Amino acid sequence: MSAPPRARRDYGPVQLAAHLGLARWQLDRALADGLIGGPDRPRGRWSAQLVGTALAGIETILAATGSVPDLGAVRAAQILSARLGLVVTAGGVEELARRGLLPVTGYYKDHALYDGRALETFTGTAAADATWAGHLRTAGQAAAYLRVRRSDLNHLTRCGILKPVKYGHGPFGRRREFSVPLYRTGDLDQLITRPDIDWDAVRATPPRQRSPLAAVEQAENILTALAGHPPAPRRRSR
């Protein structure tokens, strides 16, 4: 008959998480929130007494730390889709964060991590609208969405009326090369409401004819120059 295992005198973080039945991210949350005291033994270890106290309050700790870790946009979108019963995209998650409805807790390899506890309890009705507004389009797709020529769109991007929110991979780019500007659908929707743009006239302009947006670009560049910011270099475009 084997001897019973000896009780530990102290615990490292891995043994502590296992003894309490916590995932490592739950332990990190509990420590950050002061639900479990910090190490009270040398070399960053916890005494058996402190661990016993934590174990006695484990139900409270589990309830406070939640069951969803902080996640990237893709996994966060899956959690929200299942929770809300609708399609939420990674772009929708980024849009919710942009609106201040979903906290960013940190970054992993330059990718934002979204608060798991907020994902677990999210009940807002903004997810569907955020998914639409946060949908990203290339320049060609943005022009098609606005029903204008690509050269028309160039007038808007050159003077900064329309700006990309991020950059994506090109079809021939390197793995870590992000060179394709991506435009937010919500910005395109706002652009359509601008009173100084006659969209009917823009859309009616025949091929190889000067775009009415050239005058809008010129006016915007004048305003930018008056504000003390030099306009972007201009390339010829119809």
C-alpha cells in the first residue's frame, strides 16, 4: 500500500492554479483583482495557509473571475455570436471596442485582446449595427459600395475625407506586410450624408470625364492648408 502524498508546504503559480481548480488566466485575474493574496513565501510562492484561505473562498473567486478568458477579435466574435444568436464578426468586435462598449485588456502579438468578463455578460443590442458599421472594404469595394468610379474615390482618400482604419494583406504581399488600405462601412455611410457632395452628379459622370469630387478635394485641401496642415501630394486623376 503506497504512502499518502505529503502535503505541500508552499505552492508555485502552476501548483496553486491546479490545487484551486483554476485556469491560469483565472488565477491571473484573481491575483490582479486582489481575490487571492500575493506570494507570501520566498521565490514567489504561496504558503499552504494562504492557499487554504483561497480554497475556502473558491466559489466567490470563480464567480468573480468568470468562465471566458480575454480573447482576440475572431474568438470574441464567436462568443458573442453564440451568446446573442446572431452573426457577429471580428470587425463587429473591433467596432464595439471603438464605441467604448467592449474593453480592450491588452495585446498579443500586436492583436487586441477583449475583456472576457464583458463578453460573458454582454447583452447590448449594438452588436448587429456594429458588425455592419465595422465591416471593412478595400478601395475597390468601397467605390462599389458608394457606386462611384475608383478614380472618384481617389479624390476622397487623397485629401483625407476618407481614411483607412487599418491595413490588410495584399494578394502578393509578404506574410507580415500590410499594404492594402481598408475602409470602415460606417465611415462610408457617413460620407453618403455629406451635404457638400452631389452623389447623383458624381455617379452620372461619364468615363474619362472630370469628377465633381475634384472640386470637393480642392476645397478640403484649402481648408487643411488654412488650418496649418499641408495637403497630401496630388496625383492626376479624372
